[in-house]
Amino acid sequence: MSKKRYTEEQIIGFLKAPETSRPVTELCRQHGLSNGSFYT
């Protein structure tokens, strides 16, 4: 299985997303990330 690669813009969007008051768990599931990857 190959790793997904995200652009710098996508990563910035993921990091700013919790400011929209959506749960991190929901955001991670939507973008196919684990919670651990998000916090790393």
C-alpha cells in the first residue's frame, strides 16, 4: 500500500480545521488520517 501524500496547502487546511469547532475525530475520518497522525 502506498502512502498518501498531502500538499502543503492541504496540511495547513487540516491544521486550521479544528478552529471551525468540528471534532478532530470527525475531521480525521473525513480526510483519512489517524488521530495520532493529526497530532504529530
